[in-house]
Amino acid sequence: MRDRQNMSHEPISEDLFDEAVIWHSRLREANKNAASDQWDALFAQFEHWLEQSPKNVRAYAEVELLWGKVEEPVKQQARQAQSNDDRKKPKNQITPRRRGYMRPVIVSAIAACLLLFVELGTGTYPAVKGMFDDTFIYAQHSVLTNALPDGSVIKLNAESAVSIDFDADTRSIDLVSGEAWFEVAHDTQRPFVVHTKFGDVTALGTVFNISSDKDQVTVSLEEGKVAVDWSTGGPDEVGSNNKKHVTLLAGEATTLSSRGVGKRTHFDRVATTAWRKGKMVFYQTPLSDVIDVLNTYHEGHIMAVNPKLSEMSVSGVFRTDDIDQVIEAIEGTLSIQVVRLGNYMILLI
């Protein structure tokens, strides 16, 4: 649409981003269903909206970048699966109903209920700890914004937790789990250090994002400069291609893992900041990974009954506060049956 290389990196507001998403959705739907005169009228309104401000152009470009050509790979996969099923079925033959069809559903439902019970038990601890410990911050199923004692700001993604330790000499934060964004107040006398399971990130005054999973920690720097230092407290396992220390400049990212600090790379600012705007971005993402993300924002539990479903992929941009929208999109594009057990349990069959 427009050349994004020449656009400003100034963040787009959430309201404007949502407005661009609405325009994107209206144009996609109209392109499928509207008559030519209706399409021309809608597109004229859209062009008028774009001309109102360069920020509108940037917002729509971000939505296009996030969405990409995301629907076609999924539809192709669904069509291919349907075609394979049709070839396997003998012509003019009615497929008998399988008596045992509901058995795996029931078994999976019981397993999911047990899993949910266990998760509710383990998930209670950080929530309760946060109630009685002012230095412990936990975001359960939504993004949480907190002002820190020094004037810095932290945003936590869903299912994320940090522990804060500030004193006269240091500003120290432990990233216990999940993902966090930091806007650090400048203080040359007290470095701002974020401790992760694979090392430390040190900054004086800057803006950066840290995401932690089982295998690695990803550090993405939006503004300023940070030092990334590897330390696991165990034996030296640094590989030949990785280092113990890297200094990042704005627009750069790196990883921390058991093998050290990864190479410096450039990162997609739009995709990295999407969660702070209440959006989930998937591009040909395995359904199993999508379900993991959805469960961080869902108060109950979502589970794929058939293991083969996990091999399917999902593409799209969705709201984190509307899980039903994502489930409906998955059900519609991947021809998956959804079974709801009460308000909390969702099975994908």
C-alpha cells in the first residue's frame, strides 16, 4: 500500500489502530459481498479517511502488515483437507455414524476438567501473592500497567509476573514469567536491571520489551541502549556462535538462552507491540501454539481433542479481550467443531 520504510516509528494510538482494523475488516467484507457501486462508495470514504492524516495511513499500513495475506494459506489448507477426505470416500456411499465418536470427546472433556482444576490451583498462588506482597506484580488474563516507585512504567502481558526490589542504590526487577514492557525513568546513579533465568538486561533510561519462555528470553529494544549479559549460574555452556555480552541499540533484538547471548537482529516493531494494543497476531502459527496463547487470556481452558488438529495453522489479527471471536474464526476457516462445556471449557474437535 505505502512504503513503510519512510514512515515514522512514532507509536500508533490504540484508538487509531482499532479504527484502522475496522476499515480493514469493512473493505475485506465488502470486497467479497458488495456490489460494484457500493464498493466504489465505500472505497471513496476510505480514501477520504486516509487523506485526513498521515497517521491514518501509517495505522492502516500497520494493520496490513500484521494481516498480510493471512486468510488464503488457511483456506488452502482447509480446501486441501476437504479434498483429501472427498477422495477417500467411495462414491454414492453413505458414511455410517461411528458409535465410538463421542467416547474420545468425553474422555478429553474429563481430562480437560482435571487439567483446569489443577491449573486453577496453581494459578491461585501468584494471584494471592500479589494481594499481600506489594513488590510482586501479576497479570492473570489481561494486560496490566503499573507505575514503579522511580517513575518508570511497566506493562505485563497476560500470565506474566515480576518481582520488584528498589533501594537507594539499585533498581532491580526479576521477570518471574511471561512478557513485560518497560519504559525506564532516567537515573544515572541507579541502573535499572531486569533479571531473567538466562541473564540480565541493564538500562539507564530506555524503552524495551522482554519475553520469556521455556527455552529462551527475547529482548527487543525500542529506544535508548541496553546491555544484555548472559549468566545461568551453572556450567559454562556458551556455544561457538553465541556470546556472554551484547549491547543493543534502538531497533535491535537478541536472545538469551542456556547457550549464551544470541546475535543482534532487527525485529518487527508492529508485531512485538501488538499485545500492548490488545491484539494477538498469528501468521501460519500452529494451532497448538495458538491455543497456548488463547489460554493466557481465557479464564477457563481451551483444548484440542484430536492431536491432528495441532498440525493445522492459523493466521489473523484478533482482540485479546474477545476469545469467542478467535474460536469462531478457527471454527469457520478450519472446519473444526467447537464443543462448549459450561462457560469455561472449550473443546476443539
